Amino acid sequence: MDWSLLLSPVAGLLGAPALFGVINRTKAFFAGRHGQPLLQPYYDLAKLLRKGATYSRTTTWIFRAGPIVGLAAIGTALVITPLGGAASLLAFPGDLVLWAYLLCLARFATVLAALDTGSSFEGMGASREVLFSALAEPALLLGLAVLVRQAHSFSLSSIIGSISAQAWVREGPALGLVAIALGIVLLAENARIPVDDPTTHLELTMIHEVMVLDHSGPDFACIQYAAALKLWIFGALVIGLVVPVRSGHWAVDLAAFLAGMLGLAVLVGIIESSMARLRLLRVPKLLVGATALAVIALVLVLV
């Protein structure tokens, strides 16, 4: 067995929560504060796992299964996600379709769990989540279509592995547009500013956070950990595109990938520190704009 195939899932499972720590410290730096420890997300997960869970009498097994199914789907998507130029543990032709559907399954489970509470408040958040995800999906799929065309492969590992400095020389404008579109999708799918504010508690502006208000203890830990893994997965896709280091030495490639993920987390923190959350009516325009960028990129690689 090629042990290098374990790099991607192991790095994601261990390092994903650290992205939240880097983002929070970056935001604290720009606010003139010291901020939380970088390992605070790990401490929070450990604290939640030690607590008990509280369930409403109005909920069913769907509410309890939601966090577990969501984490399982995201964890499986992580196994398909390559680490830079290194192949993923589970790679086969067409795996990018399964990858996209696993992300959809995780959201579907979270939305069902929110609706199972019978709360109109959580129903409002679920409705917004589904709307924005439906608008972000075309940008994601069209961006992947551009990469498929560029690599002439339907495997995510082969697609990311084929991206190199020479590919940027040949298809630089198209890849640049795809990188911007996927960056916007990353912010939208992970409930980050300017699409959503993960720290807000205002009823009229909450989107993702409102769906998980009734979860507690280990269930909420599953949701938080799945959110960290999801950020890692989308970050790995963007970094694999933008930082095409393919030296052939796994240590060098891993160091470049981790440096890129660190830079991405800092960039997200800078974005959240330098701009405000968009009004709900303007978020669809941003996501449609990302789709337009992906369409232009697809036209560029087809002509």
C-alpha cells in the first residue's frame, strides 16, 4: 500500500479545526486584540464531546441522525479530496460527481434535522441555506467542468494533479476565473462573510447557524467538526488550483500545500475583517456573478 495516499485524509482530520483558529486569530489581529489560542477549536470540540445532548420531545430520529449523517458524508468526501498533486485515497473516474453529491447529502441531512424541530425560526434558516446553496451549485459544477476540460479527466485526483505552472501558462485566464469563482463558493458554502456571519446572533440575518441552534453536546461537536472538514475540503480544491507545486517529493508538496492552506485561512480572516456581511438580497447577485465567471472560463477553454 502506498502510504502517501493517507496524507490527504489524515492531514484533513487532524488539521481542519486549526483553520478556524487561524481565521479567528487573524480577525483578532485586525481588531487590535490578542484573540483566542490557535488550538481553541480543538478545546471546544473536546468540551462538547464531554457534555450530554438535550433533545426536544417534538423531534424524531431524523434530528439525532442529522449530525452523524452530515459528518459521515463530509468525511467520505474528504477521502476523495486530493492533497495538492498527491492522489486521494479513493480515486476513480467520475469521483468528482460523488464528491459533489456527498456535500449535498451533508447539507440535506442538516436541513432535515432543522426542519424536524418544528421551529419556524430554523425553517427560515433552512430555506435560506437551500436557496444560497442552489445558487452556488452552478458555479461549483461549471468550475469543475472547466477543470475537467483542461485535464481531460473525470477524476478529481487527476484533475488537480494535472494543474501545473505550464497549465497556468496555457489556460491562465480561464483558471484564474475558476479560482475566483471557487473562492466565492468557498465563502458561501462555509457560511463566511460576505455571505453569512458565523458569529452573528441576530435573528433576521442568521442563515447556517440558526439551523443548529437546538443541537448540543456531541451532536453539536459533530456539526462543528464537519464544518471544519468542509472548509478544509473546499480549501484543498482552491489551493490545489492556485498553488500547483508538483515537485515529486511528498514532503515538499505537503509543505507547500499546508502553507497554502494557512495563507487561505489568513485571507478569509482578512476578508471578514475588512468588509461587512452583504444584505440578503445582494447575496444571490454575488453567487450569480460567480456562475458568470465560471461560464466565461468554460467558454475560454472550449474555443
